[in-house]
Amino acid sequence: MRFLPAFLFTVAAFAQATPQASPDPKAAAPKAEEQAKPADQAKPADAPAAAASPAPSSSEWITGSFEVGYRWVSDVRGSVPTYRSVVNLGDGPKLTALDFTILDPKHRLFDRVDARANSWGDPYNTAHLNVRKKNLYDLDADYRNIAYFNALPSFANPSAPLGFDQRSFDTRNRTGYINLEVFPGTHVIPYLVYERNAIDGHGIETWVQDTNNEFAVPVWLRDSTNNYRGGLRLEYNRWHVTAEQGGTTYKNDDQASFNGVNYGDRTTPVLGSPSVLNTLTQSYGVRGSSVYTKLLATASPTSYLDLYGQFLYSRPNTGTRYFDFATGNFALLSSLLLYTGQFDIASGSANATHTLSNAGIEVRPFRRIRIINSFTSNRYDATGIGALTEQTLLTPGVSGPTLISVLSTPQRVTNNSEQVEAIYDLSAKLVLRGGYRREWGDATVRAGELSQTGPLAFGNLARNVGLAGATIRPIQKLSINLDYESAGTSQEYFRTGLYNYYKVRTRARYQPFTTLWFQANYSLLYNRNPTAGVQQDYHNRDGSLAMFWTPNGGKRVSVTAEYNRSTMYSAIDYLLPPFFTQAVSVYRDNANTATAMIDVVLPTVGGVAAKLSAGGSLFVSAGSRPTSYYQPLGRLSVPVYKHVQWNTEWRWYGFGESIYSYEGFRAHMLLTGIRVSK
């Protein structure tokens, strides 16, 4: 019921709108003799009549609409966690939509106020407010609240459908944004911005016992980030400059606890004994801050030359504290030791610098030719130090070996890119594009825990990319856009990154009549990495066709339909613990998606013309994880009074998986309510 104050305010505002005054019959009726005066007897005007004031009358100081309703959801048949992970809509009253505009004809504190809110009472709701006064200020405020739930039973869960998966979330993500501009529309515009993001809730994460086992345990998630920034914009006809200074603060206070019997993911004994977790207390304390500076400039010194550049410098730092205490049956492989408890204390700090700069130029030496050149450099340097003390407990009161680890690892990542592209208007029906991009860089980062080459991992990037494209208009009603990109790579940071690849993208639109048009899209990505130990093959195809038909401008009937076909294949080598034997991971997916909707205005009955909508969407896939998902819907809108409309919507959700059949669900949903507008 959090939307109740906003709803009551809107109703009260609509009710308080000043009614239009009834005309006085005596004053409205002109005198007969005045009507009979001939035109030549009229006294000539000394000046033109004053134009009507554009300001709205007092009766129009507020306009807008709101829609409230109630949703019923049938008992979910099947997996409730999957339903909440995919749909997560529930019963209860809803403020479906609210928007209003307030105008001040006298322009005292403000000229205009615009407000809107959507989906209050649902897991994802938003609110937005804009208040402005011409040439004085412009204030924007935005709020978003997401009830995020994700707990698929099959995800990283060897005991599925029983037990816990290793990653679950049931959190509230709240985001706020306030932006104040002073003197908008002038040459000099100062501004201040504040942003906040906070997450609070529960979930499931893993507690890792060395490299022996992972235990899924409940966790309480709490973190927040604040961002403060302010700056100055200089805006002139031929150039623009923005200078901004800002800072962020971050904190994380996640906690985990467990009490019971947890055998973790390992199904085989360790040193001849089962691995078990009985109790756990774990806490994190992370604090971070950053300051950053941003400069942005654009200029058009001549009619044939455009310039732009941007520079960003930030200096983040982080401090971390960690503690855990666990009991159970654990193993220390390095000492061939079994023990019943342990506690860990860790602390660390890190400092980094991040520099991002890019610049570009566009030259138009001839009427039909444009040449665009751009350069980007992104450099990240980090230094950190950390210490971990692990105390093993052989039995209550008897300590075992103490393990102390100290980590000090500098890390550095540099990325550079330069691209040049030429665009040639060959004719009014054909535009050609061609270009070249070079990407290079290097990286030194901390290696993974199973690394066989030392604590650091080194990488380089070297790639050459060719670009081509065309825009074709063979006839006025048809337009086609083609883009092609092909790359050769000799060095790459990541095993799954793009290596030797090519990409194709095509878009076409055909409109034979003003009431009918078609749109087609096709994209292809093929990537191959022949490096020994990687041997990655990846390709993805995606094609769609859409149709929109609005006979007579959609006054009576409108039809929308779209079909999409996609295929994806991935194969890559990897090492299989514990003996690091080579294996191949293969994943494939072939999917079909269809969406259709028809809107029909029904014949008028008793002066009322209702609108009926019917359609829905479906998704069917085959491959490594065959899935089907159906969402038919029907909607009826009936005007019941002036500015009042009754809306009713029915939906059905049907989700199923052939392999993970326990994750399927079925649910009916009915939403009904009224919409009031002014």
C-alpha cells in the first residue's frame, strides 16, 4: 500500500481543479442594437487586438492520469522458485501508472512540474519527478526499486532438485538519482548530481574449504554506493566544454551463518573421511572510496571539420576486513591432517589509478566524403597488500598448525584502440563505408589458485580489424543497411575472448503502404581460437522478421507480429580436476521466438466502443537445455464514463524444461482496474 499517499494526492488534486465558470446569460448575450450596427459605423481600432494568452486557464493547472487495479494470481503449479526467478508477480492492489503535469501560469517558483510513477505494488517500480523554471533551474529526480529474486534449483547444485544451489538472491535493489542544473539554456550551466545504489537481502553463497570442498550457506547481503559529482558546462554554437569533479564511497557488510550438517559439493572422502560443515560464522567489512575528474570537449571550427575529446582520471582505494569461524570435519592436504575446526582473519588494502582518454576527428574534404578517425587509451594500475591467518583446531581447545599468507601483487591492464573509417555517398541510393581498426595492449594480473606458472599471469592483445558497410535505398519504400567486420588476432587476454572472427549484420525495412511495413534483421558472429589448450569454436546466428499493419491509421484494427530464429554453438577445451586432464565443454542452443498482438475496436454499443486485444508470445528451444515458455494474453478496455476507463487483462505463464523438468511452472494471472485521466 505504499502507493496510497501518491494516489490520494492525485485524487485530491483532480478534485480541487477549479471548474469552468458558467457564462452569465445576460453578459453573454450581446445587445440587439450592437449586433445591428453596420460595419462602417464601427470605431476603428488604434492597435491590433491582443493575442490570446498561451497560458492555460486556471481550470487546467493540473492534467494527467492514474490507473489503479488489483491482481489475482492462481496457485503456481510446479516450481515456485523458478516462477519467482522468471516472473515474480504477486497478488494485491497495484498503482499501475500515475502521471501528472502541474503548470504555474504566474511562473513564481516553477514553470512546470512533471511526475510519473509505474508498477507500484510490483517487484520493479519506478518514480520520476522533473521541476523546472526557464533559464533558472532544471531539477530531475529518479527512483527505482527492484525486488530481485533468483534461485533456480538446478544452478550449480549436484543434489538437484534437492538441496541448495550455490548462488541465490532475494534482495531489494534501490537506486536514487538527483540532478540539478542551474541556468539551463544559457552558455554557462553549473550542475550537481547525487546517485545512490543500495542492496539489502538474503541469498545463498559458498564457503570454500581450501581446494577440498564448497559448502552452500545462507548469506545476508548488504552493500551501498554513493556517487557525488558536480561540474560546469560551457555551450556555444561551435564548441562545448564540460569539466566535472566527483567522488564515490562504497561499503559492504555481507554476513553468512550456518548450523546443521552440510556435506558440500564433494561426494568422495578426503583422506579417507567425509568432508562436513556443522557451523559457520562469516563476516566481511569492505570500505572503499574514489575521486575522479572528467573533461569533455567538442568543437566545429569549420563547416568541414569536427573535433572531440574526453579525459577521465580516477583514483579508487579499498580496505577489507574478513573473519570466519567454522566447525566440522575438514582436511589439510599439505600436512595430511584431519581437523574439526578453524578460524580465519584477513585484512587488506588496495589503491589504483584509472586513466581513460579518447579523441576523434571528422573531416569532410568533399561534399560526398566523410573521414572519421578515433583513438582510445584505457590504462588501469593497481597495487594491494593482504594478509591471511588461518588457525586450525584439532579438537576443542587444542590448536593445530597456523597458516599465514601474505599477498602483495601489482596489477596492470592497458588497452589501446585506433580506428579510421571513410563514408562515401556514391548516390542518393547508395552509401558505402570502409575502415580499419587496430587494438593492442598488455596485462599483468594475479593468477588463479590452480595456476601452475606462478602468482602472476601475463597477457597481451594484438588485433587487426577490417570494417565495411553499405546503406542501400533501391526504391523509396525499401532501405537496407549492411555491416561487416573481420578480425585477425595474434594475442588475446582471455580464453573466451574474440580471436579470429567475423561479424555480419543486416537490417532491412520495406513499407509498401503507409499502413503496412515489414522489418527484417539478421546477424552472424563466428569466432575461432586455435591456440593450444583453448581450441574454441563459437558461432551465433540470429534472424527476425516483423510486420506492422494499421489499416485506416489503426482506428479500428492494428496487427503486430514478429518471428525470431537464433542458433548458438560453443566448444572450448578446459582442464578437469583433480588430475587436470583435458576435456571439451560443448553447448548448443536452437531457439524460436514468436510474438503477435491484434487490437480491435469493437462496434459501439450504447455509445461505448470497447477495445479488445489478444495475442501473446512463445519461446521454444532445443539443444543443451531444451526449454519452452508460453505467454498468451487477452486485454479488454471499456470507457465507462468521461475520462474513466475500465481495463482488464488476463495472462497465462507456462514454463517447462525437458531435462530439468522439476523447474517447470504454470500460472494464471488476472489484473483489473480503472484509469482516470484529465
